[in-house]
Amino acid sequence: LAESVRNEFVLKVKGKVIARDSEMINQKISTGEIEVVASEIEILNTSKPIPFQLDSTDTSEEVRLKYRYLDLRRDEMQENLRDRYKVTKYIRDFMDKNDFIDIETPFLTKATPEGARDYLVPSRTHEGSFFALPQSPQLFKQLLMMSGFERYYQIVKCFRDEDLRADRQPEFTQLDVETSFMNESEITSLMEEMIRGLFQEVLNVSLPKKFSSISYHEAMKLYGVDRPDLRIPMQMVDMNETMKDVEFKVFSGPANSDKGRVVALKVPGGASISRKQIDDYTKYVSIYGAKGLAYIKINEDGPSSPIIKFLGEEITQKVIKETKASTGDIIFFGADKAKIVNESLGNLMKKLALDLDLFDPDWKPVWVFDFPMFDVEDDGSL
């Protein structure tokens, strides 16, 4: 019978539990110090051959999602779900300790203007009418504040009909908080306390006593994104003034435009990047509207690049000085409308950090303040 047993069979085993020999102890499992000497084995259920091994690390996401019931048996997935439970439990305990009330708000509601499109649910009883799934509980929590609930929170599902990205999906869970009569300093202090405790409890990671802060304007200027990852040892350097009078129109055009921007991005140790890799990065930034990706390599025998002949020695050396580049580095350039430069170079920065393993391993929490109320589109609309 034992010879007919295959992976994922469900067995009923009777026997004697004994201690394993010291050299046979498995520290990776909770029962690793014991074993069962079987006297009876009964097959309760069989299994067809499974499409992938549960300990496989190269199974495609498509296959994993098709056989989700198998995927969720993997240790990694089970640990993720347990960590998620620990996170929500800690948040609820913390908010309760600080006198916040957990109040559920409706899912079927009226469409209101927000940052993305709404998901609509047709009404059976009111033909031609639709409910909207909320992008956030914004109106409901404001109503609660007006009603005298001074401290509200909710771990809530939200829905946004927008293009999929690494950090965006149709439905997601967020911690939603609203208070009355608390100032900015009190809110940030409270949230920092919660986040520090959460990281310590779930990840056993100690975060700094005081989080860093940066303005929206500074974040866009240095990192091209409104959620900068400070673990990346790179920043964009403005080159508008430097490039205004160069003959290279690719740079001087945007540098002299009100809506244009020219930036340089120094990549530590990037001079080893091959021509093929540069071509791949050029294709990558084109996703965000960039028309090319100029560069200067700083080699042992000096800077090298096809664009040096257009910039001249003086401007080239000025770029090296302003970016603080040294031998072994590479400098990438972005030159276009500010929005295109920010998106293309900001995302390139993250990709380079991943590809070249440049991330600082320490967590670096940061507050981003002073977001603009509106963005101005190219046609002048808000």
C-alpha cells in the first residue's frame, strides 16, 4: 500500500510517535523532532498528478493562479497570509487602544468624482440605474465626523477601474482613518507610532524614532515620483541652466521651454553596463514617452559618449562635477516635457537599482508633504 502513495494523497496513519535520532531532526518543521512508526495506513483520498511541485520556485504566475488551491499550500503563501492577519490584528489593537472606532461604510453607493473610473453595478429594482463601488469611503467618513464620531478607522476594500501596474489593482485593502480636532503633527506622530510598532511586531524590524520628510516638489525634483524610495542611492540633477546654450537641440530645446526639463542621473558603478543593456533601457523609458536615452560613461581614460562631441569638453566636465560622478560611473540623461522626464527617469532609477543591486537593505520611511490640489495637463486643463 505504501508504495502506491503519491504526492498530495490524504492518508490516515496509526502508529507510535517516537523521538527522531539527533542526526535526523528537521528544524524546518514544527514536528521535526518526532516521527511516527506506522502500524496501519489508510488512503482517504487520492490525487491526480499535480501540475507543479509545491517547492518549485520557477512556476509561472498564470499556472499558480489557475491552480490557486495548490499555490496556497506553499509555505511562502501561507506565511504571507499569516503575516497579513498579524498586520490587521495589530492595527485593530492599536486603534482600539487610541480610542478609534471601527465603523463599516456601504459598498453600494453613488458615483462621485475621484482619481479613477468607478466600477458600476446595475440595479435590478431600478432599471437603468447603477450603484458605484467606492474608490474610498471619503464621503462616509466626513459624514461620520459631522455626526460627532471624532476618531474613526476602517480596514476597507476599495475599487478602482484603472490600468494594472505593480502597485495598482482593481480591488485593494487600505487602512482608512479620519479624526476631528487633530493637527498635522499629532496625526503623523500617531501614525509613526503605529507603523514602528507594526514593523517590530510582524517583521522584528526597528524603525527610526522620527521619520524623514520631503515635500512633493522636492520628491519630483530629485526622484521624479511622489513616492520616493530613499533606499536607492541615486537622485536626478537638474541640467536646465547648464544645457540652455548648448548646440545640442535635444537638450537645449527642453532646457529653454517653460514645460521642459533636462536632468542627469548618475548611476554608481554603471560604466560596466553594456551597449545592449543601454538599448534595453532605452526601450524601457520609451514606455513612458521618452524618445531616447543619452549617456556618458566615466572610464579610466576619461568620459566617453556619442554626445560629447555636441556638448564640448567644458559642458561635459561641468556635468561630471554637478553629478559628482567618478571613474566607473555612468550618467543617463532625460530631456523632454517635465512629466515625461519625471516618469521615465523616475522609473528607470528603480529598475537600475533592482538590476544592479543598489538598494540599501535598511528600511527608510518618509513622509511626503504639500501635495498640489490639482495637476495641470498639457492643454492647460486641471
